[in-house]
Amino acid sequence: MSSISFGRFYYHQYFINNEKTFLAKIDNTLREIKNLINTEIKELSGIIHEIKSYFDYEKEDFKRKHTLDFFNSHNYDSWYNSKLKSVNEIGIKIKRLIKDLSLEGIIPNSKQNCQKLIKLLQEYQSDSLKFTKTIESLQSKMEKFELQERMNNINEKIKSLQIKINNPYIYEFLNLLSFAFKEVTQEFDPFSFDYNQKKDKKLKRELSNIENFLENFEQRITNFEKLPLDKKEMIYKLIQFFEKFGEPIYEYKVLQNFVNKLKNEKYGIEIEEQFALIKSQLTEKTIKINTQEIPEKSKEDELGIKVKNLKRKIKEKFPQFYDEIENKYSNIKDLKLLLDSLEFEFLKLKKQIVDDFIYRQEIENIKKELMEFFKSFSNFPEIGKPVFLEFKTNFEDIMKSIDHYLAKKNVEEKDYMLIKNNADEFIQKLERFLYHLEKKKKSQEFKNIIKEKLNAIGYSVIFVNDKDVSFLDTPFDFVYKIMLKIEDDIIKVQFVRILDDSETLTEYEKQKDIYYAERWCNDYKNLLNLLEKNGIVIKPENIIEPNQRMNYLYISELPEYLRKQAYEYFKSYQGKKTKSISEQQKFQEKIE
């Protein structure tokens, strides 16, 4: 160890309290976020897993770095405050995202909404907080909605053809095609987050077949009205053949193969005759189609619908402001200008509502924290009345300020920052006072414990002077002492040898001094272990080994009480400098 050791001592309780505070901050923030998600955006409840993963990482990162060594470093306070600030800012950011999504009314029920959600999540992402899995789920959901969109288009196409085509046989075929389409898509659920890649891939392939079939259906199908096929059974055979081989029934080769297949069946030669007729008409494309056009919506109509929808959204989300906005823009006839104005008002109100919700909640949290903190402060009996009254007045002023801002119609960020800065300043001032108060109390406890533990390993306190320097007897010889000084959180421990004012040492005596100093070093290690078991940790910062420098004190440098003992010692036989050769030899054998 050392003959001289400078170190800092501190207490596990401060270390433990800081860790509890940080972890409690994360738990409270996560609980608020979960409640907000369940209240505002249940459809995106899966996002909580990624948010929890972020906070779990922050917890583990904090525990990994929050060591006793780092706790005792000069960088600790700034690091700890930075971690608290980061968690608080991320918490506010996530709450803002949730309220933003809620007020926008965006739920993942369409391809367009999924795109909007992905864009919003990407905007709120940061290097430390990612929504990767949620975005991937939304992208998968988008694919499902794209499939749903394709299905809807196919379904509409079939219905449109059923309306346009007059031939009953083709109509029957379209009915069967519609039924087959429903069979293909019956298990598909676009609102499910579960993604079965193999199943969806098969569905995409089947949809492509149907889409390809319908693409040129109107242009390529033959006008069956002129065909003397009065038996539906034949049409069904054609359809069954199509379903089996996935080939369009109007292709020449397919019909030829089909005719060859049916020759041996009950239709016989009749089929060949009919086939010749079908073949001759394949190139005519004389299908009768209702070509009545459906009028498209004008741009003016579309703007009107958007204005109407946005007004309804404002009325639903901000009912208290609706009449004011309606009156404000009642004279605007230009729909584009009106739409732009309403969109601006919606964004402004959304920010106002989100800010009020978030910062009101944060101020409420500060109020609760202050009340709990001041309550614990009141429980210290060592606090004098004047000091208590000073802090009490300061506390009451801040609480009045908090109540004032909470009474406002809309709480803004500047209100929150003002309250936060005042509260932080008050808490820091209170913590500094409590720290010094507790430090003074713990310092005395520390002195008592260290003396007790030193006594347990053979060292006893013999004197404490006005400068709070303790001298302890050693089990070696009267001239060897431990000098202990405690000041604030700095402890200085020295192994010293007392010399007569006129004494000079021989090489033998110097060697002997180093030997006993090294024995002390081993005992010092035991002392540190004993103290740590009592919740006190000493970390040496400046160590001087015995062979580097030995510490000597002359009698004249000793406190008065110890000085008298030293004079008496040196007058006795044990204090004589004359040592026998045999004694030196015995010592040499001992250390060897």
C-alpha cells in the first residue's frame, strides 16, 4: 500500500439515492407514455415495445456507467444531470408524437394513412430513439392495403363488366369469376399486423393472373350472343377448363384442345361444329358493351369535399375553437384559399393543444416532486428554525407561481421552462444544504467507525488535537504512529516515526522503519475492507510508498500531550539508541 495515502471517502447512500432517482424517473415517464398510448392511439399500441426498449437500454447504460469510481470523479455531476435531462427531453418528445398522432386522427386503416404515420415516425426518430419495427410493420401493412386496393379494383372491374355486358352466358362466367376471386381472397385481412410472406406472395401471383385476364377482356372476348350454345353445361365446361389450366377461354389453341377433349363425351360432333363457329368469330370482336361514361368529379368539387372534411375534423378535435374559426373565415369564397387558411389554423391549434397537454403535465410532475422533496427536508431535526423558514418561504413562492401558470388557459413552453429553472435552482440549493448537513453528520460517524476499525486491528487512538489530527498507537513500538487527518471528504493517512530532536538514524534503523511501514500497508488494506463493509469507501488518489519516502516527526513537532509521552519514552531504556549486535542480527533474520 503506502506510508502516505491521500484519498476521498464517501457513502453508498448518496450513490444509491441517485440511482433510485434516475430509475424512478424512467419508470414514471414510461408509465405516463403507456397511459397516453392506451388513451389516445390504441391502434398503434405496438410502438410501446420500441419505446420500452429505448428506456430499458438507458437503464442498463446508466447502471453500467454508474460505478463508485465514477461517482467519485469530477465529471460525475455533469454526466448525471445530462442523463436526467436526456430522459426528460425524450419523454416530452414521445408524448408530443402521441398527441400529434391523436389530433391528426391518423390510424393505420389505409395505405395513405400508413404513409403519413411512417413519415411522422421518421420525423420524430433520433440517433438514440428508433421506431424501426413499427415502421417495418406499417410498411408491411401498406403492402396489404395495396393488395386490398388491387382486389377492390378487380372487384369493381368485374361488377362493371357485369353491368356492361349483355350476354347471359358471359354474365354467368363473370359471376363464377367473382366467386373464384372471393375464394382466393377470403382469408386476407389488411388490418392485421401479422405478415405471412409466403401466403401474401401466392395471393399476389393469383391476383396478377386475374388482372392480366381482365386487362383485355373487353377487347378480346367474342360476342357469344350469336353462338347457338343453348346449353349452360357447355359454358361450365369451358369455365372449368379455364380454372384448371389458368388459361383465357377465348384463346384459339385452348378452344381447339377443349374441343378435342370433349369429342369423346356426349356432345360428340356437335362440339366440332360449334368450335368452327367460335373460331370464325374470334377475330370479329363484336361484343356489345354499354359505353356510358361516368362523369368525373371536378377540381372544385374535390376542394369542397376537403374543406368540409377539415371543418369536421376541427370541430371534432377542437370544439372550443370551432365557432371562432368558422366566423373568421366565413366570408372567404375561394375554396383553395379557405382550405389553406383552415390547414394553417389546424396546425396552429394542434401545436397549442399539444404544448398545453405536455407542459401542463410536466409542471404537475414538478409540483409533485417539489412537495415530496420539501416534505423530506422538513423531517431533518438538525435544521435550525431560521434556515427552515427561509427555505419554506422560497418553496411557497414557487408553488404560488406553479398554481398561477396551471390556471392559464394554455400553458406554453416558456412557462414550463421558467417553472423548471426555478424548481431546479431551489432543489439544488436545498440539496447542497442537505449534503453539507448530512456530510457533517456522516463525517463524525466516519471518524468513529474508522477509529473503531483501527482499534480492531491493533491501532488505538491516543490523541486528537484542535486541527482534528488523530495519532494512533501501532502494535510495533511507541515510536511508530499512524497520523490521521479528516477534512471534508479528504482523508490523509500517514505512517510516521517519532525521533528525538537530536537523533540521527543508522542504516539498520532506516531498514527497520521501512519494514514496519510495509506491515502497516497490509493492515491498511484490511482497514479499507472493514470500512467498505460498513458502507464507507476510501479510494486512494495519491500514494507514496515506504521505499520512496519515510515520514519522520521530531518530538518538538508533536502535540503537547504526545510530546510529554515521547520525552519519557526516550529517557527510558526502550528509547536508548544503543542497540546490541545480537538484536540487529535477530531483526535481520526476521525480515529475511
